[in-house]
Amino acid sequence: MVCNHRIDIKSILKKTLFLITLTGILFLSFPYTTAEAYNRASAVVVMDADSGEVLHEENPNLRLEIASTTKILTAITTIENADIFQEVSIPKDGVGVEGSSIYLREGERWRVLDLLYGLMLRSGNDAAITLALITSGSIDNFTKLMNATAEKAGTTNSHFTNPHGLHDEHHYSTAFDLAKITSYALLCPIFAEICKTKTHFYTKKNGVITEKGVFYNKNKMLYSYSGANGVKTGYTRHSGRCLVSSATRDGRTLICVVINVYDTYGVTKSLFDRYFQ
């Protein structure tokens, strides 16, 4: 069957050109956004850790979900408020927590310090809950400490309702605030040592049995970027891909925060290269 409709080539070309142009504009407007994330935009900040000067910013004060980068605040809050060298028993509520895990078992005995390594290197949500409970007795009390610590770090646009960063509409921060929290946490030598560690050996006690294990750091920056010394990865389908990094070259430390950025490592490395120059 022959179609009798005339094909308007000029009209088709005009429509095609319009769609290509529109796609380009959208891409340039939101160059980092991960389409499947519930976060509606991406955010980026590069900060000088010593001076607090912001060297690069994109949506720095936009409130977003930040996934497991929350654990930066969880770690420094624990370090400041608990005896990290004490041995503690894993509570029932610290077992079987949703998401990433170090597979804690009720009644096991761990050093708080080893739980902090499990929190930062393996992003254990069970470690986050356990640390909150042994530090403050309840999640509610611990999140009050978290918010107080965040304010002490200089944040003005954040609110935390849990120690692990799983979805909660009232749990949010900004790229700028997260950089401030990280800068504050890195002043603590114990925190700085934990987040740059690639491999940590630990022991735990299960009744009369002592078991040994090892944590390997998930943060690929430590293995692929010269001078990298932290800090924390994060991902949920609500937040998109997140990464908080720090690196030191020639005595200068920079912090890079990327939220809802698909190529977290590539973007971070590019920004570090630009601003270390």
C-alpha cells in the first residue's frame, strides 16, 4: 500500500534539531544528576579544609538526602561522647539492620573502636545503630547529640534523625554543611586515621571464643587518587550516588562533596586536579 501523505523533510529536521537542543540544555543545566534518584538535583562543593574557603559550588545549600555519608557525623559524635576503647556487647536492636552490614550478632563483644572501623570502612548500618545505642542509650538521644555536633561544626541547614542515613524525609543536609562536618571531623586524629585506613584487622568475642576478621575500605579514592585520605561513600535510591572525599598535596587538604552524582569518583578526581593546581 502506498502512503499518499507528503513527507515534510524541513519540518522533521526542525523538530529533530529542537529536541537535540533541548536535550543539550537540560544536560548542561543538570550535568551530574542521577535520573533514578529521588533527590531532584545534584550538589557539589570543594572546600579548603584549613581555611573553610569554598573553591567550587553547585547547589551548595540545597537540602538533599545524603545516604551513608551521614556516618561521618555518626563517627565523630561517637568519638566525642563514648569510650572508644571499651568492649561492649552487641544489643538485639543492632542486629539485622536493613542495608549494608558487618553482620553483627547479638551478645558478641566488640571494641567500640573496631565498630567505628566497621562503620566507616564497610558502611555497616548495624554498626551505626549499635554505636548510637551504646553511646546514648537510644536512637533519639543519639540523634540529638548528632544535631548538636553538626551545629558545633558550623552547619545551619541540616537535620539528622538516624545514625546510618537510610531514607527519612526529615533527615537531610547540604553539600556545604557536609563539607563543614567533614572539615570538623578531620581535626580529630582518631577520625582522620580511621577514614584513611585501607585495611583493618579486628577481634570479637563470641562467648569464650575469640574470632578474628578484617575490614577492607570500600572507598575507591584511597586506591586510585594520589594524596587521598578519606572519607565516606554513600548510596540509596533516594539520595543517588554520594561521595565525600579529602586529599592532601603539598601540605594543603581539600574536601570534595558530591551528592546525587553518577560518576562520583571521576567528578571528584577532576575537581581535585583542578583546584590543587
